[in-house]
Amino acid sequence: MRVRRLIRDTAAAQRIKQLHGGECQLCGLRLLGPDGRPYCEGAHIRPLGKPHHGPDVEPNILCLCPNCHVRLDMGAVTLDDGGNVIPRAPLSDVRLLPQLTMREGHYVHPDYLRYHREYWERQGRETR
Ligand SMILES: [Zn+2]
């Protein structure tokens, strides 16, 4: 499987990361570096660039740990419109939250969740 990932730390992504205090919205992990600062990534739900052309706006961004970012980008996890987590691959020893962690001031738009979910549902059908 080839997965194209574009990680850009834009102002919008930085704000979302800060708002969540570095805590992963999918698994709750707060990955700390030796300096005591959390490491997390701003993940675009509808990806930036071709062929998705997702916007770089806060309702399209999640604060995720690196593993969950990869899970989102390769469709190993999707979400329903209400932010309920739908695993699509074996999780081994990882425990994901039942629902996306929401914080005041960060509205996640259901349209982007739906785009992501339906894209990966289509992919699943095409490869079978
Ligand atoms: Zn995570």
C-alpha cells in the first residue's frame, strides 16, 4: 500500500495542537519528549493536496499522536458523523477511545468525517 502524507504545521494545526495540549484525540496518548513537551501532529481529516483538496481549516484538523495520524491517513480508522471511532484494522494492543475527544473551541465538521469515511469505504469495496 502506498500512502501519500503531507504534514504541514500550519497556523491552524498549531492552534489545534495547543488547544488539546498535545493529547491524541483518538487514543488519549500524550507523548512526551525529554524536554517535557508533548509531541503530536495536526492531522487533516480530508487530506490536503491531490486528489482530496481538503482545506487547511480548524474543523478539518485533529490533534493526533503519530500512530493515530498514520491510522487516519491509511484508513485503518474512520469516524461517524458524531465522532464515534470506527476501527477498520486490527489494533493489536492499542486501545482507541470510543469517541473523538472534543474540546471547547474546536469544532470538527461532520462533512470532513463523512468525506474520509466514505472515501475509505469506497476503497475497501474496490480492492475486494
Ligand atoms: Zn493516538
